[in-house]
Amino acid sequence: MATLVREAGLPLELLDVGEPHQWVDYTVLPKFAELRKRGPLHYCPESMYGPYWSIVSHQHIMEVEGRPDIFSSSWERGGITIADRAEDRADEPQLPMFIAMDRPQHTGQRRTVAPAFTPAEMVRQNADIRRRTAELLDSLPVGETFDWTDRVSIELTTGMLAILFDFPWEDRRLLTKWSDAATDFEAIEDDAKNKARWDELFEMAAYFTNLWNERAQKEPRPDLISMMIHSDATKNMTPQEYLGNLVLLIVGGNDTTRNTMSGSAMVQTLHPGGWQKMMANPELIQNGVSELIRWQTPLAHMRRTAIEDFDIAGQTIRAGEKVVMWYLSANRDESVFPNGDVFDPERPNARRHLAFGFGIHRCVGARLAELQINILLEEMQKRKMSVEIVGEPVRVYSSFVHGFRKLPVIMRRG
């Protein structure tokens, strides 16, 4: 298959869209556009992550997502990211988590935490999220440079995570540190960074083990730890499963919302017309939230592994091969989202984005992410706030997390 792809004239530099340096200097979007022109899926025969298939079209990602019995998410087959476990690190702990499990194990563990994200819970959380968002926005300096990612995106999402876990408020920034460690792609290439990463994850494991032991002696409460303690599907988890599901919930609750909130600052500089249209008409905000999530796509991909041979668009994916579904590409697929690089709050089909996945693995916290972003935009609109990027954004070194380390801005009102 690699030979056929090479004969089609596609250079390895174009095929290997998973290489993380191009995500830091942000040269990857034109490559996805070119790949979509050439076809819906492409085989990359060699990369720092080994060979893999790229699925770049909206239609065919939905097809793969809709066949979980053929395309596995299981950590035992490679998990959900493009990066495989290094052979020389075989003694490292595995981190099973329900997003990296197949049915039926996935179903029971997902159901355990789902009650934290029901519509009724969103109604209950609304007033507190709005209060915290309003207080934060009112504390920001006008006319001075500050880091939007740190002051707004991280602070709001970390606070929300602390509430969901009933985590000690004074230690809430540990959640950000652990989330960053869990998704650190630089550690794949550097043994010293990998050791530091695991030191931080072990720190997280010890901290949450203490919380588990404390709450196991108490009556059930509506926080995520208590839910896992009192569910038949999760109360007997191994320490590795507990740690894995914590990583999932922290990364899912942090990176998705955090990086879309940072995207809200980016679009004001890159697409001011669309942003101003939305701020002038608050009725556009709800649809604008979906459009912002589509435009940013905070997790760029999910990976699957084929359990059996399967044909897609005339090409055969063989059993055991790695399949990477590029959500960022699907959310700019011209056949679904014309002018997809543009932020348009009036886009009629913005909710068709795949940033939350599709099928049985669709993000369990999608409603909460939408609620937090919706409230942020509404509170900015009330204050007639706008921000301008005034320095070079620092992007995450990763082809999985599509986001920012730093985003220097100046805020104005009126």
C-alpha cells in the first residue's frame, strides 16, 4: 500500500501530518487541505510514530467512528493517540481509561460518570459558572498585556474541574499541571522529560488515592470520585484504571474547554468580522459556540486500530494497522463546511462538527464544555469586551492537543 501511495506522488513530508513540530509553527492546515483534495484517506509508511493511516474527510471519520467493533479504541491495542508505547519503556505502567476501552467495559465505566453531565446538572451548575466567569472577567486589566490562556482559559477550566472532583480549591492548579503532563508529547522523545512526566503522574496518583480513601468512608456525594467509589462498574478498579480514568476526566475537562476558550481570543484577531457580528447580536452566541469549537477543534485527532481487514473508499485497511482520524481536517472539510478556515457564527451546520467525536465515544462532557464557553461569550458580550493578540502565540508541541501554552493579549472595553 505504501508503494501505491508513493506512486501517487505524495511526498512523506505531506503524508506525515502527525509530526509535532509542524503543529508548533502551524504549517499543518494547508497539508490537510491538500490531502483532502487527493482523497479521504492516506497511508503514511514511516514516521516517528510508525506507519499509520490518516482519515481526513468528515464522512469517512464518521464511518470509522460508527464501527467500534472493527476499529478498536482499546489501550491493549494501542489506545487513542497516534503515539505508540515505546519498546524500551515496556516497564512503564499502563493507564487504562474508559475512552480507551471497547464494549462492554467501556459502557459500564462511562455510565458511572455520565450523571455529572446531564441537562439537570448543567442547570444546577449554571449560576456558579456564571458567577465565577463574571468575577474573573471583572478582574482582568484593561489596556495591559496579559496571558489569556493562563488568566482566563486555564483558570476557568481548572476551577470547574476542582468543583467536579470536589478537589481542594487551594491546590486546583495541580490539575492543570497533571493534565499537561498526561498529554506531554515532548516526553515521547526525551527520557529525562518522560521521567519527570511520570513523577508528576505518580504525584497525582498519590493525591487522588488519598481522596478516594477519605471518601470511601463517607456517604455518596455528587462528585466524580464518589461516583466511581459507589458504582459497581468502577468501585473495584485497579490503581492503573483509577489513574487512567482520572487522566481522561482531567484532560477532557481541561484541554477541550481551555483551548476553545483560547480560540475565542484568536478569532477576534484573525476573524474580527465574525466575532463582531456575534457580539452585536447575542442571539448568535449559542450557534457561535458550536462554530468556535469546530474552528478550534481542541483535540486534533483520535486513533483507532483495525481488528480486521476493512475497505474504505476503495482502499483496504489491514487488521492491526493504526488509523488516525483527524478531527481538525474533518471540521474544515469543504464538502461539509465551505470556507471552513473562517469563523462564521451564522454557519447553519456548525453543530455537525466532530470535535467531540461521534458514536459511542462522543465526549461525555460535551454539554458542560458548551455551557462554560457559552457563558464566557455571553459575559464578554455584556461587558463589551474585546481582546487583541499582541505577541506570538506559543502552541502546544503535539498533534493530539490542538491548543496554546501562551497567548499574549490586550483587553479593551466598549
